[in-house]
Amino acid sequence: MTVGTKAPLAGPTNTEVLRSATALDEIREAWDALFARDPEAHAFQAWIPTIRLWQMERHEVEPRVIAVRSADGGLVALFALAIERRPHGPLVLSSLRPLAAPRYSHTHPLIDPAARAEAEDAVCAAFIDLSGEVDEVDIRFARHARWLTRPSPGIEAAATDVTTVETRIPRRVSRWDELLSRSSRYNIRRDSRLLRAAHPIHVTMLTTAGEVARWWPPFRLLHTTRSRAMGRRAYFEMGESPTRFAPMLLEMIEARLAEFHVMTSDDALVAGQIVFRHGGTAHSYRITFDEAFGRYGPGTLLQAEVMQRSIDLGDERFDFGHGHEAYKLRWGNERSRALQIHGGHGFRFRLAKGYSALAMTAARTGLIGSAHAEAQATTNEADA
């Protein structure tokens, strides 16, 4: 099946759950063809990021990818899930979660629009079956749960306090400064003049293997340093990310699913941003900057350049993901609460839930540290 071809209209007759790396490799062409047909697909759902991000942590995560096929064998739905063994106090629970991490608020199946109703029913039935194999279901995060076409025992979809920030880009907008307040426009222009007066500055979108190899190591170092200083996860040091992320990024650049933008001064990286893009939506995957240039706000200056590219390409939306950082709120003109599909069953799940509630109560009363209690909670803190 080639990318962009129309799927048959026959209803799905076969559902399977793919559980091996070999099966996921074999389905790559059909996966990407379905990805191209689904108007609701986003960049994180393509085969490359889904599988490569899983491979970076796969020693801990077992794939459970729901694949629904039509009467002639064509793929009409796919839901990339996995089972992870998660510690909850003295217990280790099996948890059904999205295959790729980190988890943005976009978890939903790929569905061929020509067979949507039948495909969603089949995905929902397989999801319910899979939920019976685990102690816990934790789909974090989603924007909708339309594919849950019937109730799943013990599982509920509920709004969280995690906010997603994005910028809707009206068609009339032709420049990045039209998206900002007057004071923000003034500050960015002033900082840009000061930075360029003090340093030779160049902004580049990297497109070759040599360029990525040159600027990936300092980007990774800056991002890791800032993450640790802010008490956040150092994503590029987790699992096999140190060696596997750069090759994945290059694959995505070549497939036009990602961009790597850098702001440099001589041989120094001033700021960098990785953007995933598909279907008129750009996603800010990671952004960082050198604190030595912090007084100029280089991250914001680079964001203006990247936003201008989105405008020039005709993007409808720029998604900043979760969080309330100042730069996100400066650009964002829409906010929405992320949805969590969560629940469980069995004695182990109820015991873990009770232990988590007890740990949080102990933290509030000062019997144990709150950080320790949060680490034991059944529902983990959202990814930053």
C-alpha cells in the first residue's frame, strides 16, 4: 500500500495486537499510509517517532499495538499502546500506556476516515480486552476519547489540571509580531538589537547529517544542564536517548516531520529548538538556550524566528504542549485541559491506590517528605 492511497470501504473484519519488534517493522509501510490518510494525525503518530522513542526505552516497555484491518487486509486503524511495569510503593503494577514517551496530549488511534465508525468500535473492543490483561490503564494525555465507543469497566476519562498551551494562527497573520501584545513585541525587538550588537548571531535550520552531528551535542548538553537546574527530567540522558535520539531526529528531518533550528554565535550554541510538524500543526518538542546569553532572552528570539516559519508555511496551529512557562503564555492564545483515561481493577490496583492515598496524607501531615510521597503516587506527575 502506498502513502496517500484511499483505503477500501469494506468494514474491518480482523483485529490483532502486535507484540514484537519484528511485527512493528513489518507494518511500517501500512502504518505510514494510514498516517497519511488520517486528517487528525499528528507528527508524534508517524512510525519513526513512535517506534524510535519506544526503542530508546524498550527494555522497560512491551508493545501492544492494536491493528485493525478491512476485509481485503488493508490497515484501517492502529493504536500504539504498551505495557510497562511501574513501581507503586512496595508493589509493581502492569500498566497499559501509550507506546512512545514522553506523553503529549495527543493520544488517540490512527483511523481511516472511510471506515471510522467500524474501526473505532474495533479499537475500543481491543482496548477493553487489553485493559483486562493489566492492573492499571493510564493513557496520559488525550484531547478526546471519541474512540471509546462503549464503557470500559473500571476505566474513566476525566479532565486533569494539566493545561496545554497553543497558538492558533489566523490566515490574515503574515508576521510573528501580529501574534503578540505590544509590550512583548517591543521587548523582543529590543533584545534582538542588543544581542546582535554584542555578538555575531546566525539563525539556521539544520538539514544535513553533518549539521545535526555538529550541533546536537551542545544542544543536548544545554538542555540537560537547564533541566537538572530546574529539577526536571533530563530526557536526553534517559534510556538510550544519548545515542539514539540524534539519528531519529535526522530520520524525521529527512521525512519532513521535524526541524532543528539553532541560533549560534561563532562556534557557540546560543539557543536551539526541535519542532515536530505535520498536517498544519507544529509542535515545540524541546527548546533550550545558553544561560550566558540569558539577559537577551535568546529562547524567545529563536521562537519568533520559528513562529515566522510556521506562518510562512501556512500552519494553522503551534502547539507548545504542557506547562505554564512564561514564553508559552506569551505566545499562546488558546488553552485546554488535558484528558486522562485512567483506572484499574483487582486487589493489587486497589492496594496501590490505597498506599498512594496514605503516602500523600502522610506528606501533608509532615510524616514523610512530599517528594517521596509523590514518587509513590498511583498517578505520576505529568511530563514537563
